[in-house]
Amino acid sequence: MSDAAASAGRRGRSARRERRQSSAGGISTPYITRGIPFYDVLSDEAAEKIEEQTDRLLWEIGLEFREDPEVLKIWKDAGAEVDGERVRFPKGMLRELIKTAPAQFTQHARNPARNVEIGGNNLVFAPVYGPPFVTDLDQGRRYGTIEDFRNFVKLAYMSPWLHHSGGTVCEPVDLPVNKRHFDMVYSHIKYSDKPFMGSVTAPERAEDSVKMAQLVFGEDFVDQNCVMIQLINANSPLVFDATMLGALKVYAKNNQACIVSPFILAGAMSPVTVAGTLSQVLAEALAGCALTQLIRPGAPVVFGAFVSSISMQSGAPTFGSPEGSLLLNGASKLARRAGLPFRSGGSFTASKVPDAQAAQESAQTIAATVQSGVNFCLHAAGWLEGGLCSSYEKFVMDADQLGMMHVLARGIDTSDEAMAMDALQEVGPGGHFLGAAHTQRNFEGAFYRSSIADNNSYEQWLADGELDAAKRANTIWKQQLRAYTGPELDPAIDEALLSFIAERKASFPDSNV
Amino acid sequence: MSDAAASAGRRGRSARRERRQSSAGGISTPYITRGIPFYDVLSDEAAEKIEEQTDRLLWEIGLEFREDPEVLKIWKDAGAEVDGERVRFPKGMLRELIKTAPAQFTQHARNPARNVEIGGNNLVFAPVYGPPFVTDLDQGRRYGTIEDFRNFVKLAYMSPWLHHSGGTVCEPVDLPVNKRHFDMVYSHIKYSDKPFMGSVTAPERAEDSVKMAQLVFGEDFVDQNCVMIQLINANSPLVFDATMLGALKVYAKNNQACIVSPFILAGAMSPVTVAGTLSQVLAEALAGCALTQLIRPGAPVVFGAFVSSISMQSGAPTFGSPEGSLLLNGASKLARRAGLPFRSGGSFTASKVPDAQAAQESAQTIAATVQSGVNFCLHAAGWLEGGLCSSYEKFVMDADQLGMMHVLARGIDTSDEAMAMDALQEVGPGGHFLGAAHTQRNFEGAFYRSSIADNNSYEQWLADGELDAAKRANTIWKQQLRAYTGPELDPAIDEALLSFIAERKASFPDSNV
């Protein structure tokens, strides 16, 4: 058998497995629409108290917008009080401004079947974002490369449980800093047909991202529709820096979505309490979201919150902490009350390996993510070591967990078929349901089938080589990469992208800043 | 330094650590009182639909009460329709009967500071129950012994996050089946002062458990107060067997609490759907709970639900599944609507080792446990391998997770001090909160301090020996057992217990049935 035939055979099996898995999960849509209620830990009264403090904070303290006179002028013209780089907001000003932002919007993918709805009752899972390192059980931890980057794009494409291709799935450290955005955006377009994220590390790289999107979707389409979503972090506490403001302006002007995210480790970049931190999160998110509406009213924008805590002993960041879950939950309610889509959550952990700590911390955060009503979940798979490392094994372990979340988010079906009265009547006291007609009709899609979990007997597990979850995951991601076949890309578009990239790359020297 | 001095030194450090941890977690009560709302996945309409099906099921199908003519007579006298061992219940009969059961009750511990409130807004964590095997990283998996049993009682006693000493923390397989209950109950009384569970494996063993409780608490006190809680499993579907009925009658008659628990692996012992399974759970729990009230109106009783699913490929039980979480959540609402305390949840996993699978499955179930409103959580720490194995490492890993749940269950404090306006005013844009006066006042109790998680840098983790969570847990449980010092036990009570046990043991031959 030739390599190609072997590969096709693997692909066939893999495709069948994926279809089976999809059908087992009953998934036919490219994102989650919740069948369960929002879980709010904050009461309405508590939320109001936090909002009142945010109003005071915005007026009495204000935010700084650094090294960007254009933004300061925008704020002044809009009625804010501007004193140097400090901007103070009269009560109600920001809430008035965000009224033009859509409560829900579509991010288009180049394959329309992969479009995602961001906001409302929907939840979109996207992979890990930003790690300079990658790791796997075979090679260990090392700097990420563009090959790793492509691999993670492929793994996200292969998973029925990841709805989005993400952005910086790892830093391709083998490419120059000022040119790697071309290869990253191209990889998302080429190796996946799921929606993706653009570059934010400099305004011109944002412009390049928009230009590439225009080559794929057309200029008019991009101007009228969201085809990219971007991560704009606040420099907490209460600061937006020129880099992030530059990217925000480019994307908002082009009608592309910004996720305005306070990036907070509570105790260091915010007060050491959940409620105090929430009032700061709300202030930063409102200010950034409102700014997008001043640049282009109606531009899609997402209220973000990347909030965890630190160890008060060592100062090290902690993840998957109960305080992190409470922060996530509280911010979710504040975003919903503000009428904006909400981004938070992920497969967070401070662990260095895909062990029990990693799984426990990720599971705690993902549960809070789903229940709280997050609309866009970045870092949903692959995160390790406080976000410094993308893990191949953890990627597929997390993706499996996301599959479980699809089931959980559906809630409890109480249709007549789900009530199963006929099964209970057929079987009766002391009987067995495996052979019942109702079981036969329903068993295929009945229970989620984990790709990672080992439910066999101890003896069978011994015979299978005593593998732990990480070792089983190691086999799975390698199988998936071998089975990968990419989506079609119109050769004319591909060529246009490659020409644009070649021309742009040749127009300025490499640099690592 | 003598061994005793070294041990005292360790005790001192351990006690300080425990106090610090308690104070860090802000825990001053011996159980959790929720500061967060109940999270209900089932709507009221959906719950009513399930309850209506349960009514039909109870009347049209009924339950079997096997090999216990006394119970059949009790049902007949109460107005049920009895046909052989099959008992059918007119609509509303069981709900009328359970009205005498308390919605909340106190289980007394021999140390009154350890009393727990079961029901209402409270949550009590108890250790794993029932495994014949134990495992640790040093010795591997083997049959449990009475020494292992005592070790788990000691570990539960040492943990600030376990409120209860539990019951069969592992099977002491080195003791004869018909006499090991003496040693188990005695170990709970001797090595802990937290509340505990009695034997249910035969009516005479239940009588022995009551007798031993009477020696500790006094006969009158036991007759008027709950000092033991017991696990009475239904033999699902829709059957109660003579063993469980025998124990139920002894405990109810003596005013001791029964947890009536359908023990269901959906797809085998119930329909393959969540809603269908819930209607069966409700039928079994209502029938068992009502029976206790016929035996002694007002006797404390708990609506239990041990419900998971099976792999539809292999038939193997699965744990920590999304369907399991939905079942737990739905059953919790049904129990609350029935006005009864609810038992469910735990550190469930099918994994054979304390790895990522174990942690992920446990975390998913524990999150659902806390949010759904479980009142008594058995198996909260130490469960491995589908309940066949008590794991030393997982015990302390789970206990750490329970500590996090204490924080989560408190919810979000919005007192003026928690709002931290003074910190925000002091620090301002671009500042750092570590040195703020508010941080200094609050940092000690601010964030949960995990005993297991490693939040250090990768380089520090390498220097520390590249330990994963399980290996760190291995160090911790051994430290804890070395540091253990038991609570005082009145020598007269101790002597009375030992005499009673010696006399009883001598009165009949050893047997392994």
C-alpha cells in the first residue's frame, strides 16, 4: 500500500470516527446554542453595587490612553474630560456609547457552514492563544515554530468541538517578529476553513490582516461583515497602550470585531478581592468597547475578561482557582447587563504537564465558562504552564472535554421519546434495559463517547499497557495529524495571498521587534 | 531529637498550616452553608412532567420489595396495592407519607463542634465509600486492610475540607466479613471525632452499629437524635432487596438517618435517557423514603441518587460524564421539590490512576455537586477506578479540590471592604496593588491556597524534581499520616466499646459471607 493510500485509509477511518462522534454528540451546528439557563452567582443588587462603583471609578479616577493623541482627541470630542493622558467619563457616557454595538453578530468563515454567532445564547470555542513554547511527550518543551503553528491549526480544524481556528495558537519563534503575522494569518486561511483572528501587535500588521481577509472575502464583504475577531488587551489597571489602541482603531474602522479584554491577575493588577476586581473589569471593558463605537458605530465588539489571581506567597499567577471562577461568573453577568457579547474562560492551568492539576484547573474553569454564559471562549484547548506553553496532548484532552460541554449545554430533553415510559413499562422491576426497544432506538446518540477516557476494567487497562490519559492523548494527536486533509482553497485566492505576502515581506527588512 | 519530638514538631507545623489554610479559606463552620444560588437545569415545567411520569410509574408498574413480608404488610396497611412482592402506590400516597420527614436535620458528632446540618442550604462532604481495593504510588493496587481503613479515617480527620468521617472508606478485607463492621465503626469513633456512618450489610450489623453509638452518645440521646447516617441502595430498577430493607428498618426504628439511593448506571439499570432515568430515580427514592416514615414518622431520611451512565460500546460504567452531571442536577431539583435533603455527587472517575482523566471527571462532578444543591456528598474524596479502589494520592488531591469548593460556595462578597474602592483610588492607572493598604489588610485570606497545585515557574518546577500532581500528593498524605494525632476519647467509653466488641465477636464464628 502506498503512503497516499495508507493516508487515505486513515483519513477514511478518521472521517468515519469524526462523523460518529458528531452524531454521538448530536452536533450539527458549528457552535453551541445553550439549552441551559445562565448561572449567576451575583444577585441583581450586587451587580448594581458594582456598576455604581464602576461609574465612580470612571469619573473620579478615569483611565489612561497612552501615546495616542488621536484617541485622546476622540474622547475629548465625545465629551469625556481629558487631562494629559488621563480620561475621565461622566456617568452614563460609556453606556450610552455602547448602545450602537450589536448584542450578537456573525463572524463569517470562508466556509459559510462554519460561520459562528457571537453573543446571545451562543458559545464559540477557540484554541489557546499566545504561548511562545510548545510541548509534547516525545520532544518535551521547546520554542514554537511555524510547523507547530500549522499543526495546532490542523488539530483545531479536525476537532468537531472547536468552532474556531483562533489566532496565535503558538508563537512561530523561527520567523521574524515583524513578518510572522503573514504566515500565521495565511496558515489559518490555508489549513482550515473555520473563522480566525487577525494580528494585533502593530497597526500595520492589523492592516495586513485586513488586506488578506479582503483577498479571501472581497473588500465590500469585509466592510459590511465581520470576518475576523481580535484580542485587544487592556494594560490593567486602567491603561490602554498605543499598540493595542492602534490595532483597535484599524479593526473597528474596518468593521472587524475587537474583544476588549482587561488582562488581570487579581492582587497585582487589581484589588485582592473579587468584587473590587469586577468593578475595574467593567470600567476597562466599557471604555474600550465604547471607543470602538466612536470609531465606527455598529462595529462588532466583545466585552472580554481574562481574570485570574496570584499566589499571595510567591506572586506567581494561579489558574483554575475558585476566585477565578467567581470572577468569570460575575463578569459574565455584568457583560450581559451591558448588552454586549462576552469573552472569557478557557483551559487554564499553571501546571507544567498534562497531569491531574492541569485537568482539574481546566475542568473547573470550563464548567464555569459554560454555565456563566460566555459567548466566545479563547484558550479553550491546549493551554499549559500559565499560557506560556501550547501542549499537543492537552490540546486533544481539552477538545474531548469541550465535546462533553456540548452535551451539558444542551440540557435535559423531556420530549416523549426522552421520557422513555415505554422502556420502563417493557423492563419493569429487576429487569435490564440494554435489550429494550427504546434503548435500541436511542443508544447510538445516547451518551457522549470520550476519545480520551479509559473506562475499561483494571485488568484490561493493564493489558493495554497501563497508559495514563496523557499517553493516550499522545497517540491521538499524532493519529489526527497523520489523518489530516485540508479544506479546498480556491487556487486564485491562494495565489493572491501568496503574492501579497511575498511583496509585503520584500518591502521591509526582517526585525525581531 | 527524639521521634516523639520530631513528630510533635511536624504536628505543630501541620496544625499551623491547617489553621492558616482554614483561615485562608475563611472556614469556621464544620460544613458548607451556600452563599450561591441553586443552579437548576430542569425548568419547573420539565420537573412536573417527570413527576407526572413518576406517579404513573408508581401506580402502573410499581416496585418490588423482595423477601421481606413485614415490609409488604406495612405497605398494605398503609393503603398500597400489594400483589406478591410487587407494590403499587396510588397517586399522591408517597408524597403524603414523606411529609413527616424533616427537610433538614442535625447529625451529631461525638465532638459537638463537628455536628453537621444535613438539608436546606448546607453541604456536607464525606469520603469515598465501599472500595475493596486501595492504591498508592509506592505499593500499587492491593486489597484494603483495616490499617488502610484507619489511615483513610485519619486523613479525613486531618482535612479541614472533609466534614464527615464516612463509612466503608475501604473494605478491610483482612477481617471476616461478618465481624469487620465492629472494627470499622470503632475506627471512626476512635480515630476521628467527626460524624460517621453505620453498617448496612445485615440487620444484626445495623443493630451492632446502633448499640455502639448508644455506648458513645447514650441510649436516650440516640433515640431522640441522629448520630449515624446510612447508605441504603435500591436494587435498581424498581427493586429493594431484603438486606437493604433489613438495615433500613433497624435505622429508621432507631431514629437514625437513611440515605435512600437509587444506584443506577443509565442504559443498563434505567432507560438510556436522562429524563426517563430521572422519573425512575424519583420513584425509587420516594418509595424508600416513605417507608422510613411508616416505620417511624419523623425519622431523618435523605433522597439519594447515585446515577451515572455506561459505555454503549463496552457496557463499562462511565463516570464524570456530562449525562451524569445532568442526572445529578435534575435529581437535585426533584429532591428539593419533594422537600427532602439530597445526597449525590462525589469524586467520580473510571480512571485507574490519579491522572488527568481522574481529575477531569472528578472536577466535573464536584462542580455539578456544589452548584446543584447537594446536601450530603459521599465519595467526595479518594474514589478511583469506578469506585473499586480508594487512592491515597487522590484522597488528598480531592480534599484540596473540596477546599476550593468552600470558596466557590461562599459566592461574591460585596461588602464595602470587598468592594476595595480605597485600593482603586490609592493605586490608579498603571499602578500595582501588591503594596496597597487594602491588599495588606486582606491578602492573608484573599485567595485559596492549594496544597497540591504547583504555580511556580517552569525552571523552579524543574529544580524541584519535575513532580506531577500525583507525586506531590504522595508526599502530602504521608506527611499527614506522620503528623496525625487523634482526638481524645473518654477512656470509659473506649473500654465499653472494646468490651462490647470482644463479647459480640466471641459470640459467633467468623464467616466471610
